[in-house]
Amino acid sequence: MERIERLKLRDKTSEAIERSKARFGELGMDFDLPEELQMLKETVRRFVDRELIPLEREYRPGEEEGMPEHLLKPLQEKTKALGLWMLDVPQEYGGAGLDLLSRCIITEELSRSVAVPFRHVEIFGPQVRPVLFHCNEDQKERFLFPVLRGEMQVCFAQTEPDAGSDPASMKTRAVRDGDYFIVNGTKRFISGAGRADYAQVMAVTDPEKRARGGITCLMVDMKSPGVILERQWPTMMGDAPWQIVFEDVRVPAADVIGKVGEGFSLGQSWIQEGRIRGHGARPVGIAQRALDMMIDYAHHRVTFGRPLAERQAVQFMVADSAMELHAARLMVYECAWRHDRGEDVRNLSYMVKITCAEMAGRVVDRSIQVHGGVGLTRDLPLEWWYRQLRSIRITEGATEVLRWRLAQNLMRARKHD
């Protein structure tokens, strides 16, 4: 009986091998990017090397003021000429309409330079919060198209003093009053609020349902009575996001984006994409240049009669960094690819953020250590990256919370098998 089972298993294995050969052919599995994406990657890399890295000694970004016009406008003209304009905007609205994998590749290469703001990148055109693509026809005329033309700026307001990593517990309320909603609450750490014309405000409209159909997205005019820019929070990263207070702010019901109650799902969908691109691909790009700098300096710097490149301690730091970076990059590409195929990548997106944010922090830290005293100076981009990377272990989902959520999801799925 046991021999028969072994024979059956062997036959099934042989069939699986033959199916694999038929599917992948003689070349086997291909882990290389498609040719068009390799060309895109090389194009952006050349742009960064020629146009951005040379600016680093002249300019380091602060978040609120944005890049100076005399630097921004020439760069925008060059990105337009390269066809890299409004990357995530659908072609029907005049954008490039790129998928997430393409945008991850662009972000990875762009992040090798510190000459662009960490969170508000305008060199590829106006910043469009994707929630606006859910506008109805009237709202597109009033909100989406003015943003695309650069006539209006919008910020995204979800985080609250007691609802950061747990946005479903937000306290900001929007109560229906005829043709209006009355909004009360406080939002904290809102980037770009000081220059925004409107805020996309997530507010509770049904306290019983909350994240399951009880949170709504409203476009709030920042000049409305009751909207108070209460204070800024200067951070170690160099930016100063805002705290906004809403006191009996009347918002027309016509300014609800999407349907009442579906705001949370709209916001989380956008945040998930940002987690993959901004907290995955961006740290990969940073880590790549930090590693390149580490290797170059190790060859150049001589101590006690020998280059650092010959020291085993330095070699181990290089090897560890290269291994971790390689694994993280593959994870980002897979997650973005699966997202573009329409797959549920919630768990994988958690893995991407945790892995990439922590990996890049270690690589930059090692690069600073290899550079020694000069690594601590502002002459190099390392200290700037060090501060920025520290922030993304907290923002848009602390890594501890994501680990907890990931474990919950995995164990729940296993329990149901």
C-alpha cells in the first residue's frame, strides 16, 4: 500500500514538473523587470544623477514651503519632456496613468537624492490626492480639475491626537443638518494644511458603524468659519505639520466625496498604495545610495595604512546591507505587481512597510558608521535620511501595530482552514 502511494506521489510530481516546463519554457522563471520598466528605471536614474544629486549642496527641502520656484519650474519642464508628468493621474485627465509597479520604480530611483521633499514631491506635477478621482461630475469641476491645473491645493486630514495608528477610533464628528454637515473635532500632523485651499476630512457620520460604513470623506473649505489652524508641530525631520480644529463648521452635503459612509475605505485604499510606494520603494532607493556611498568611501578611506574596504567589519556591514536590500526590493516589486493584478495585498503591504523601513534605517546607520565623523555632517545626505527614515516607522501605521495586525490576520486565516 505504501509503495502504491509513493508511485502516485511520483506521478503527480512528474506531472507538476511538466506543467511548469510548459508554462515557463526553457528559460524558467524570470525575475527581471520587463524591458519597458528597465528602460523607465534607467531614464529616471539618469535624471536623478544629472539633475537632482548636483543640487544637494545647494538645497535641502523643508516641507511647508516646498521647493523654490527657480529650482522647481526647470525640473518640471524636464520631467514633462521625459513623459513623467502626473504619474498617478489617469490618462483621461491628462496624466501618465502609470500602474503602481511603475510608480514604485520611479520613487525608488527618485529617493536616491535628498534634493526633493520627502513627502510633497511636485516635480512630476500637482499633488493629487487619489480620493478626488471619486468625485462626481460636478465635484470634478470644482475640485479635481482645479487641482490638476495647479490652481488649488488639497491636504488629507485623518490623523487625530488619540487616533493615529487606529484611525477607526477617530472622534471628529459630522452630523447631518439639512443640506449641510456640521463638523466638530481636531486633526493633528496634517502635512500641507497651511497652504491648502481644501482639506479632505475623514469624519464619523455613524458612531455605531464607524470603519464599517460610518466614516465619511468631506471636502472642507479651509476658509470656512470655524476652521482653525491651531498650531504647527516642528519635527526632527525638518517639517512642521499642522493641527486643525473644526468648531461647528458647516460643510455642504454636496461636498461629500463618494457615498456617505464609504470614506474610510477610500482613504485606506490610498494609504495602502502609499505604504507600498512611500514606505517600501522609497526606503529601497535610499538604502541603495547609502550602500553605494558606503562602498565608495570604504575604497577611498585609508586608516592604519589600509583602505576600509579591506576591513572585515566593514565588509560584513556591506554584505548585510546588500542582502537585506535585495530581499526588500523583491518584496516591493512583488507587492506592487500583485496590487496591479487586483489581488488583496493587505498583509503583504504590512510586510513591505515593516521590512523596508527597518532595513533602510539599518543600512543608513551602517553607512554613517563607515563614514565616521563626516557621516554626521550635513555635507552628506546620510543624516537627513536617518531622520526621515525614523519617522516612517511611526507614520501611517506604526510598525508594531502592523506586526500585530499581520499576526492577527495570519492566525485568523489559519484558524478558519
